[in-house]
Amino acid sequence: MSQVADHAHAEHPPHLHHHFHSSAQQAASAKLGMWVFIAQEILFFSGLFMAYIALRYLYPKTFLAAHEHLDVSMGALNTVFLITSSLTMALAVRAAQTSNKKWAEINLLLTIGFALAFCVVKYFEYSHKFHLGIFPGKYYAYTHIPGNPEVFFGLYFVMTGMHALHVIVGIGLLLWIYLKTRTGAFSAAYYSPVENVGLYWHLVDLIWIFLFPLLYLVK
Amino acid sequence: MTTATDVIRPGGGPSATGHAEEKDYLNVDNSIMSWLFTLDHKRIGLMYLASVLFFFFFGGILALLIRTELFTPGADFLTYFVSGKNAAELKLAAADLYNQLFTLHGAIMIFLFLIPSIPATFGNFFLPLMLGAKDVAFPRLNLFSFYIYVLGAFFFLYTLASGGLDTGWTFYTPYSTSTNTAVIASTFGAFILGFSSILTGVNFVVTVHKMRAPRMTWTRIPLFLWALYSTSLIQILATPVLAITLLLLIFERALGIGIFDPAMGGDPVLYQHFFWFYSHPAVYIMILPAFGVISETISVHSRKHIFGYGFIAASSVSIALIGFLVWGHHMFVSGQSPLASLLFSMITFAVAVPTAIKVFSWVATLYKGSIVFNAPMLNALSFIFLFTIGGLTGLFLATLATDVHLHDTYFVVAHFHYVMVGGTLVAFLAAIHHWWAKMFGRHYNEWCGRISAIFVFIGFNLTFFSQFVMGSQGMPRRYFTYDQVSPELLSIYTRMHQISTVGSMILGLALTFTLFYLAHSLFFGKKVHNDSDLRWTGESMEWKTATPPSPHNFHEQPIAYNSPYDFKEIDHSLGGGH
Ligand code: HEM
Ligand SMILES: [Cu+2]
């Protein structure tokens, strides 16, 4: 598109890309794209959930014994952080839709704060495990759990690690949206980036809602 | 939501005015940068075309090396490329090389050629044009997925440079966690390529949903787009499973997390389930776009409305959906439960039904059509013939009792080459000839096109029909030599392998010839000045734009008043050739 000489488009708002007819078409496309992308994400994680099911079926006793060594209260705290962040995210989207810039900024900052808090807790959990010698796979060195707990912890690290990676990407996206909000890019007429990052963030939250009971609350 | 000025503006997009000298998408800007940073779906399609062709020829050379080795029963040809102190060592080293050759051949052909082949090239080029849109919904994402493809391809080349790969394209555990070849680099490459495929799929689905021309209802979408749409659904829903599988395999190899490796407590059959959950649907990623191409070419070159439009469209979607439920037919002898095998076998038969509906519809379209035997049509007819053989032999493999005998023999090799080469590659050739003049504004030589189509057909059948014969006689796949068998078998195997090798040389020459006359036509081919110079046109919207298309595709928003297959009449005036 860029090769074409720019024409003056009096009727074109600045955010509207050249190949769309209308803002509504552009926003609907972006939203559908995000939903389809979310479907992709769910299938990605479903692989991990299937692996979990297969291995838990193979080693029920090990899973029971090993999960005792995860810190339920830390996991619960993180669950609260993420659920609250989903709320602040939803409020931020609403604020953007109603052109309430200040309130959108506050809520985005809160969301980022909760996301960071989640990472901090995760950091403490991981480092505690490493301290005990609970490393992934063949580096596993903690001998107090019967069975083959390295399989459980291998899964634990991969599942929570993949999720944490999504949280970190989410923080990046939220920061980008926050900075754009500050420049006044969003209003009732154009807010689809906020909305779509919101969708992504709810997905990240949702996956954790499944991970938490599967890993921490086996009993 | 939509304001009055916001709605579609009939009577011309912005570029309708202000162009004295019309530029097309090719000559609008010739700088390298304008190509590397282009957001134009047509240019991105061409960059994909150049890349997939490069890898196709690369993978093809590997195949010819394999075939040369198999010309004789013992170890010979490949021993010239390795070193060793004595005959036994030499043979072992050559066997290793052989394993690497077939692995790289398969992996390159599947991940770098077949998966992106039709969707990323002709799909990118024609999807917006056929919808009457200015571009795909997310042009930047489109360019991004091209660069992801390039990055993934680099990992494959890196694999080649750093010790190769000898697991087979399937990366089965536990061998893939214990071999000392570059498994991590290549699986990471495939992982990256997967995202390119997913993002292209997302782009196409959204484009088809949101960017259709006014009055283009779902029943006025060209069948090529129904095929691409179904393909995109698979790309979006199956590829992420491959991504996580390969990631887990990388973790397994690097950290030993014990998910797939039995030594660590994992389950190797779980790996097979994961892998085929992607890779069976992936065979439909490869073939559905080919079906779409055939629907277009058969209809245009017999000047007849496609027979059974609704059935063809619905069968694309149903193949895509049922295709998710049959992966276990690759695992009949893996030790999965007999009940599972039984169900997978039954569902596999079910997939053959929508596939057959398509074949019957194409044949019915030909009936009483005004058929022109030009290069795209010859390739399309060749497709129908070859794909039918490929599909029917799939049923032998889907039958439990016969598969126990045929599994891991050359019969399977012949089956999937009939569908992937006889199917996808031949459809790719049909597409390239069908749309060549539209894309480049130059004509290729029609006689060269016909000759190539015929020799591809002959070479292909010699190469692969012989493999059905030796496979049914028990010749195992992935074997480096076949001299340790009874004299009767030895004579059958040798004869068949020799026919196959000779056929592969004919096929290789025919394809090289194709590359040459097409490249030649880019510079010296007869120019298309206006639409009446085109040897054929269709009724779908890609024929309603300039040749080659303008950067913005359309000056006026086209409107879909009727079906894309409503040819004015059966047109007998259209002779092929010059
Ligand atoms: C009617 C349709 C089809 C049926 C019933 C069918 C059935 C099968 C079965 C049962 C196998 C497993 C054989 C074994 O390993 O023992 C197989 C293998 C295979 N098929 Fe098909 N198939 C069909 C169409 C296709 C298509 C359209 C493609 C690709 C474009 C394809 C590509 C393959 C490949 C690549 C393999 C071998 C994979 C490997 O082990 O490396 N098939 N097919
Ligand atoms: Cu299959």
C-alpha cells in the first residue's frame, strides 16, 4: 500500500487503514482476528493439558505426592492477582470506550501492577523450588518424594513457564496500550487495540484458572 | 455504527483519479526496499513463490540423490561422498548419509514447500483479488509471516550445516531424543514455520469474513477461496498443537522432562498422538488448496459452470473437520488399543466420501464442456487421475488388516507421493499456468507447457507406480540397501527401483524444463496489453482487474452480481495455443 501516492482523504480518520472501507469494518476485522488467534492459543495449551491428563493417568500416586510440594497459598494469591487484573482490564476497556482517558490510564496501570505482582510471586516460587533441588527434567535433585516426581515437576515447569511467558508478553502489550492511551490515541470512535489486548489478557487469566487447580489442588 | 459516508463507496476507490500513466504492482517501484518492505499481498505472494520454488528444487535434488543410490541393491553411489577406513565403515557412513538425505528431503518438502505452497503464493496473490478487496485484512501481519517463514527456513539450513538430521520428518521419540544430529535446530525451525502458517491462516479467515465485495454472499465465493478458508481453519486449529509438541520435544531433548521419553518415565506413543494430531490435518493443509485450484481450472477451461458448487464447498469444510478425527490411522501398529484402531479406521473411510464428491463433481463439470487442452487443463486432468489413485490407495492403508502388511513399506511412500506430488504439486503447476499471464502480464509458451505437463505425468507414474508394486511385495521404506533378500524378491525390487529411478530423472528434467520456460517468459514472453490478449479469462473477480493488477487491485469496487462460474455461454471460440 505504501508505494501509492497518498491521496487526500477528508473522510478518513487517521487510524483507518487504506484497504478498509470503514472504521466499523476495520474494528470488526481486528476483533475477529483476535478471537481466531485466541482459538490458536487454546489449542496450543490444550497440548499441555492433554500431556497432563496422560501422565497423571500413568502416575496418579506420584502426582498426588508431588503436588504437596507446591505452595497452595502462593498459587491462590496469584489467582487473586490475575482475577483482579482481569477486572481492572475490563474497566480499562470500558473507560476507553467512553473516552474516559484518566480512568483508562489508572486501570491499565493497575492491571500492569497485578501482572508484575504475579511474576514476583512466581519468581519466589521458582527460586524456592530450585533451592530445594527441584529442577526440571534430568537436573531434578530432590529425593524426598516417592515415585518419579521429576515427571510432575517437568510438566509443572513447562506449563507454568509457558503461561508466565504469556504474562510477560501481556505486560509488554499492556505497556504499549498504556503509552498510547496517554497520547490520547483512543476514544469512543477508536479503541479496538485496547479491546483486543483486553481479550488476550482475559485468556491469560483463564488459562491460569485451569492451571491452578490442576497443579496445586490435585487432591 | 456505520455513518453514511463510511459505507462502501460504489463508483470508485480513492485511486480512480489522478493516475495519468497507469503503473502496475510490479513496476510501481523497482527498488529492492520496496520489495522487502512491501505490504502488497501480491508482492508478498511472489516473494513466497520464489522461496518455495527454491526449496522445492533443493529438496528435489536430495530426492534424486536418494533415487540414484537405490538404482542398485547394494551400497555404492553414496559411498563416494563419505570416508571410511574399510568397506564396512564406508557402508555405515553412507547409510548415515542416506538417513540424512531422506530426512531432509521429507522435512524440506513438507515444511518449506508443501505447507506454504499454494496458500502462501497463489492464496496471497488471489484471495483479496477474488474477494474484490484491496488487500488482506492485516497486511503487516502478512509481511511478518513471510519473514517468520524465512527465519524458520534459516534454521533448516543451519541444521544442514551443523550435522544434519536423521530422524525422518516425523521426529519420533525416543530416537529423536538420543540421536546426535541437530534435532533441536530443525524442530525449532519447524516450530517457527508453524507460526508463519498460523498467522497466514488468521489473516485469510478474517479477510474472507470481513472483506468480501458487496453482494458477495457465501454462495458466490469462488471455490478456491472455500478451499483456502477450510485450509486456514486447519492451520489455525492444528498447527498450535504441532508447536507445543515440538517445543516439548525440544525440552525433552535439552532437559529430559520425561513426557515422551520412556527412559525418563514418558510415553513415546503420546508423542505419536501429538504429532499426528497435527500432521494428519496437515495433509489436508497440503491438498485442500489444490482441490480449490482444480475447481477453478476445470471450470474455466471447460467453459462450464462448476457442477455441484454447494457440495464442493461443503466437502472442503467437512474434510477439514473430519480430518481432525483420523490421526490414529498412522498408528495402527503402534500398540494403540484395537478399539481405537477400529474407530480411526472407520472415520478414515468417512473422509473418503467428501473427497470422492469433489472428484465426481469435477468429472461432471467436464461433461459436455468445451474443453481446451492447454497446460493448466492438462495438469488439472493429470491431477484428477493421480489424486484418485492416491486417495484410493489410502483406503488400503486405512483398512486394518491390509495396513499391518503395508505399513512402513514403499506402498505408503507411493500413496503419499501420489497425493502430495501427483496432487498438490501438479495442482501447483496447474495454478501457475492458469494465472501466469494475469500475474506477470506475459505469456508462457503454450506448447512448452503442454509438453511439460505430459512429461511430468509420465515421469511421475514411472517413479511412483513402481513403488506400489515393490511395496506390496514388502520392500520396506527408509532402507538404504535391499541386497539381503531372496533372489525372487531381489529381482522384483531391483527392476522396480530401476524404473523408479529412471522415472525420477524424467520428472526432474520435466520440472527443470518448466522452470526454464517460465523464467524465460518473464523476460521474453508475449506481452499482454489488454484483456483481449489473454488466452482465457474467468468470471471470478481476479479477471476483472488490470493485467498485471494495479497496486490497489481495483479502481472501482467490483460488485458480485452473480456466481463466479456463470460463463456467458459454452464458449467454443476459445482455442488454446497461439
Ligand atoms: C482418501 C484420502 C486418504 C486416506 C484414506 C489416507 C490414508 C492413509 C493412511 C491409513 C496412512 C498410514 C499408512 C501407514 O503408515 O501404514 C497414510 C499415510 C500417509 N498419507 Fe494418506 N490418506 C489419504 C489422503 C492423503 C492426502 C490427501 C495426503 C497428502 C496430501 C496424504 C499424505 C499421507 C502421508 C504423508 C502419509 C505417510 C506419513 C508418514 O508415515 O511419513 N494422504 N494415509
Ligand atoms: Cu493421515
